[in-house]
Amino acid sequence: MSKETYKGAAGGWDALLSSYQHIKEQGIVSLGSLTMLKANQPEGFDCPGCAWPDKNHHSTFEFCENGVKAVAAEATARRVTPAFFAEYSVSELATHDDYWLEGQGRLTEPMRYDAASDHYVPISWDDAFARIAAHLQALDDPNQALFYTSGRTSNEAAFLYQLLAREYGTNNMPDCSNMCHEPTSVGLAEQIGIGKGTVTLDDFEKADVIFSFGHNPGTNHPRMLGELRTAAKRGCKILAFNPVRERGLERFANPQSPVEMTTGGSTTIATHYYQPRLGGDLAVVTGMLKCVIEAGDIDRAFIDAHTTGFDAIADSVRAADWATIEIESGLSREQIEQAATIFRQSKAAIACWGMGITQHKRAVATIQMIGNLLLSRGHIGKPGAGLCPVRGHSNVQGDRTMGIYEKPSPRFLDKLGSAFAFEPPRAHGHDVVGAIEAMIAGDAKVFIGMGGNFAVATPDSERTQAALRNCALTVQVSTKLNRSHLVQGRDALILPCLGRTEIDMQAGGVQGVSVEDSMSMVHISTGMNAPASPQLRSEPAIIAGIAMATLPNSRTPWQDLVADYDRIRDRIAMVVDGFDDFNARVHQPGGFYLGNSARDRQWRNDAGKALFCVHPLAPTVAPDTQLLTLMTMRSHDQYNTTIYGLHDRYRGIKGERRVCFISRSDLDRLGYAEGDWVDIVSVWHDGERVATHFRLVEYNIPAGCIGAYYPETNPLVPLDSYAERARTPTSKSIPVRLQRSSIDVAA
Ligand SMILES: Nc1nc2c(c(=O)[nH]1)N[C@H]1C(S)=C(S)[C@@H](COP(=O)(O)OP(=O)(O)OC[C@H]3O[C@@H](n4cnc5c(=O)[nH]c(N)nc54)[C@H](O)[C@@H]3O)O[C@H]1N2
Ligand SMILES: Nc1nc2c(c(=O)[nH]1)N[C@H]1C(S)=C(S)[C@@H](COP(=O)(O)OP(=O)(O)OC[C@H]3O[C@@H](n4cnc5c(=O)[nH]c(N)nc54)[C@H](O)[C@@H]3O)O[C@H]1N2
Ligand SMILES: [Mo]
């Protein structure tokens, strides 16, 4: 491993070079470059990289290094064939790391786990469907089955999948959102009547202030840097709140700007950079709101016409004392006052946030406090202003819109039931944490994963993996080999599917699917690469296969729907609000905007008004000085649990993922030196959890806070440590201590 401060801006030549290397490593130089030209184009496919919207679906190809990695990884020339599974037993495969597993390439055929030989062996599609049906039909209660979804799943597949689960009889639909932006959905639905962001890309052209709370655009949504750069260039103030200084928030060289590329120039992104302590944002925003309200810089007309609860929030923030705000936030009063002054002078402010806000105990409170701040000055539902949660997976928002939700509304279920002539189950189902608990307890026995990597993405890995092994059947619908295939139930299936970049040929011809981005734009996505194997099936076809085998009395014409996805979209139009005339609208170039009621200042919550939500500060900073707070985050070379490489360029890390970022003062205080190997031990009421063997890297991070990569650190996240009300695991605030590594490492 080596560490070297990265001196460049985010983007630039290094990004171009890195993309080229990733394409080359996958053995697909010409195909790779061709494929990239079609990403996020009106006639092409939606980039599977992230959910950031595309400015104009007509522009020339918008370059994004991490989009290239995602597409190249799917288009790889490598294959995981039955011969591969014959060569390696499951126990042998389990000794390899996630990087190696991912590197083996695309899955090619359905496989069944054979316990006698400990190998996966080929199985026909029909036999696989029959096996799933036999297991599902054998359960005493449909609520013993779990239907997990990861956020790459298209609208059409998601809609069929939730239909399958509900016709079968359960709302057990845990999804990756439960670990991601669930606090956003919970907090905003209550506060403004819709659990989605209120801005569109146009607003980024009009805002004079942009807040960035806890997200890392340089790595996780690089196309956002285009909007931030343009905003910065026209003088918009950009205030970043992040415990560490992320290069993408500091400086960006646009690979599409000939001037920046040839002169080595770059654009400064954040005009103001604040480094709160982990979990300090509730205090930061409380302090800012206190300044706004005490200065009387509020929009009284808006508050009177559109909101309720202002007096209570005003009393609450007035009562918050600066000493507590400073300790809890890790920022000084002057810093918070400065940020507040900038907001008080703003005519239109946008607040963006990501996992640095959602993966904390008080995530819902923090999000609603951000909402309070904008509401106090009428910055929701006005041009250039509003809320901008930055979603992760490319269709995670769309999946929820399609009904992938363990707590569906009665209205949705009524419409679903009448469109498909059945009585949907009404009882709420399991979310991710609930699903793990149910498997541990033996109350859930069949796990089906529509994409994703449940064994690794979830908290408390040891427990989660024991939970999966406790199942009678685990089924993973996947494109690539991952650890969830190796942490299998007594019976287990791997069902290989088409990726979004591939041609999806059905009886009615080539099919496109639709996705919804982070700003509620819905558009069509059509693959253009030859499938990685002729045996692959599309996700809708796999779902239909399971449904036809499992539900003999279903009145849904599964086969017809899959023959032509326009027919699925016609059904979506009947069931999902906002999708009238879906087929006509989605086939327009660029798709259509779903709309957002809060943006129109219609508040569809119980109160019929935007709510000021009171969340007093409570002390959280641990008095125990041996304890540190750990955040688990992404490197530049990974996509969630998919590890593309071992570097983290912008943070200066090369060739190692088991690193732990720590401040100079904590190193000194705890008696360590940079380069020492440590184990990280999480300290929780039910005992300690250990992740071994991390190398300490001195880093500019607040004292008391450390960082390390996900998913290596997931064993440390206790299952019952989650966001209040949203149950999102607290992956950014785990109480831990360090100890010298128990593994003897040769230097
Ligand atoms: N290339 C790539 N793109 C991706 C992904 C990927 O893994 N790779 N994942 C996708 C998915 S599913 C998602 S959800 C998004 C995730 O995108 P992000 O939301 O950017 O997720 P993280 O990498 O977890 O980073 C969180 C950021 O929050 C900061 N942070 C941590 N704790 C706090 C805190 O308490 N307060 C504040 N203010 N900041 C904090 C961290 O320093 C880090 O910069 O990206 C999506 N896009
Ligand atoms: N400690 C910690 N844990 C976290 C987080 C964190 O920040 N810290 N972040 C959380 C977040 S924000 C999220 S969203 C979750 C992510 O959780 P998941 O969505 O479950 O995980 P991914 O790693 O995105 O899933 C990768 C797998 O998806 C499969 N795949 C890829 N493309 C396709 C496709 O087109 N179709 C199908 N069927 N399969 C496909 C591949 O087999 C690949 O191995 O992790 C969460 N876990
Ligand atoms: Mo996510």
C-alpha cells in the first residue's frame, strides 16, 4: 500500500486515463468506448452508475469515469461458466475476496447448489423455477418468504416483482433503500407530503447558494460536478459540510473543457468548507436556523400561508445553547454564523445530502431540520431553491415508486388489487433489518434477491450471514459472482440476468425498460450490447418464470406482459399515480417529469401544510475518550460491494482497502503511529464485534472520528443500531475502539 496526497483536481486527465485502463482491463477496448457513447443518450441505456439526472438527453456523451467503470464491468469479456463452478468448490470460492469474485466476470447459466459436492452445478431455467415454486408452496405462511430488491432493477421488473410478492401473499419487500435514503423518504413524506427531492436540474442554474451535506460527488455522482462547476463559475456560493475534505468538493477539472484540460486549470467548487464531527449536522443546522430566526430573516408570508409549527420550532432553536451546538457539531459558533449569514442573504438555496446524513441515529431529525431551514425562508417550491437528496442506485427511486415497499399505502394496494383481480395482503412486511431478524429467528425461510449483494451490503455481517444460512432456499438473480452466492441456504440458486447495457429480445421484439432518476425524470433505457451469454434472461422474464411456476391460479397474463414491456407499462399506468399515458410519454425523447407536489407548494401530508418539525439537541458526544466514532464510506474504485480496484485516488490511497483514516491528534493521544496495523472493535450493548487488520493512515478528519471502507467494516455495524423511525443502519456512526492488530503482519 502507498499513500500520497493527491494534488490534482477531481476529474481531469487522471480520470480519463483511469477510465481507459478500466476498459482495457476488462478486455473490451473497442466495445467499451462504443458502449459509453450510448450511456444516457436518448436512444441508448441509462447509465447503471448512479441516479444523478442527465441534463439533456441529446447532448454529446457526458463523460464520467465511474460511469465508465460501471459499464465496462458489465461489458467485461470474462465469464463465470459451469466449468468455473466445477473447478472451484463453494468453500474455495469463499476464501477469495470481493475484488477477486467480481473480477471473474459475468455469470452465464442458472446454477444450483449441490451440498453433497459443495459445488454449484447447472440447472435448467424450468427446473430452477419449479424448485422455487416447490419451496414457496411448502411454506406455512407467505410471510415466511422475503423478496429483496437492489436499486438497479428497472421500473418494469420492479412492478412485476412486487406483483409476484403480493399475489403470492406478502409485503416482505426489503430493499437497498432501507440502508440508503429511507430517512429521506420518511422525513420528507411527513414534512412536505412527498418523500422525494423538490428540485430539478434547472434549479441548479438559478440557485445562488448550494449546501452539500455529507455526500461525495467526485466519486459517487461525478456528473453532478458538471452542475456544481457551472454554478461555481457564475458565482453561486457552495457550502460543503463534510468531516473530511473531499477533492471533488474542492476542485474539478472538466474532462470536456478543452481549456481546463490543456492548461491544467480547474474550477474551485466549494467556496466554504466546514468539517463537522460525524453526526454533527443536526447541531450545525439547528445553529443556522437559530441565527436565521433570531435575526428575524424569515419569510413570514410563506410561513403563514404554507406551514404549521413555526412558533414551536422558533422556541426550540432559541432554547438551544451555543455551547451544546458547538460541542455536538464540532464547528465554532463563528463558522455556523457565517454559513447562516450566507443563507440569510440568499434568494434561492438548494440543500443536497447523501449518506453522511442518512446513516445516523438521528437521520430523520437532521433531514427535517434541513427542511425547517429552507422552509423558514420559503426556499421550497420556488425557482432555484429546494431539497435535493442525492440518491444512489440508478433506479432506487423508481423502484419505490413502483411499489417496492414493505409498507404500501392502502390506495396503492386497492388499485393493484383491482387491476390484477386479487386481494393484496395488507399487513406490513419486513424491511432489511426486520428480514435479517426474521431469518435468524427461523420465521423467514426463503430469500429471493433481485440483484444486490445482501450478505455483504447489510449490517452485522456475521449475524446476517448466519441468517441467510438458516434459510431453506436462497435465490440470487445476479449479473456477477458475489459473496451472497457463497453464503447460501440449504438449497440455493444463482439466476443470471441481462444487464442494462444488453439487448433484451422478447417475443415481441427488442425491449426497453424505464427508470426514474433522483429528480423524478422517467425515461427509457435500451441496451445495445450482445448479451454476455445466450442463456441469460431479463429480470422481467425471470420474475414471470417464477410467478407462472408458483401461482397456478394467477389471473395475470405473465407471458404476454413479458413478450412486450409496453403491456407492463400499460398496467403500471393503471396502478401507479402519475403514470397516465405512460407509454406515449416515456417514448418521447428525454422522457417525462413525474412532478413533485411540494415543488408546487401542495402539501399532501395529514396537515395539508409543510411542517416545522421540532428536534431538540441531545448530548451524543461520548465522554469515554477511548471510544471513537467510525464512518464507513466508499472508495473511488468501488460500486457499493463491487470492488473494481484497490485505489482511492482522490484520498491518496494506492493498492489497499484495509485502511483506517485517523487524525494526528488521535494517533498521538492513543499512542499509535501512521502505518500501524490495528483491529477495529465496535462496542455495543450486546458485546463487541471485531474487524481485523487495518492500516492507520493519518488524515485531515476531526478528532474522535475515524473512517474506513464499506463493506470491510460491515461486521462492525450492530443490527439494532439504526436511524430512529427509518431503521437505516447507522453506518456512519459506529462507536469503536482500536487495538493493535491481532494478525501478525510482515511489514
Ligand atoms: N462510483 C460509485 N458511485 C456510487 C456508489 C459507489 O459505491 N461508487 N454508490 C451509489 C449509492 S447506492 C449511493 S447511496 C451513493 C452514495 O454516495 P455518498 O452519499 O457520497 O456516500 P458515501 O461514500 O458513503 O459518502 C458519504 C460522504 O459523507 C461524508 N460523511 C460521513 N459522515 C458524515 C456526517 O456525519 N456528516 C457529514 N456532513 N458528512 C459525513 C463522508 O466523508 C463522505 O464524503 O453513491 C452512488 N454512486
Ligand atoms: N457499512 C455500510 N453499509 C452499507 C452502506 C454504507 O455506506 N456503509 N451503504 C448502503 C447503501 S447506500 C446501499 S444502496 C446498499 C447496497 O446494497 P446492494 O444494492 O444489495 O449491493 P450492490 O453492491 O449494489 O449489489 C451488487 C450486485 O448486484 C448485482 N447486479 C449488478 N447489476 C445488476 C443487474 O442489472 N441486475 C441484477 N439482477 N443484478 C445486478 C451483481 O451481481 C453485483 O454483485 O449497501 C448499503 N450498505
Ligand atoms: Mo445507496
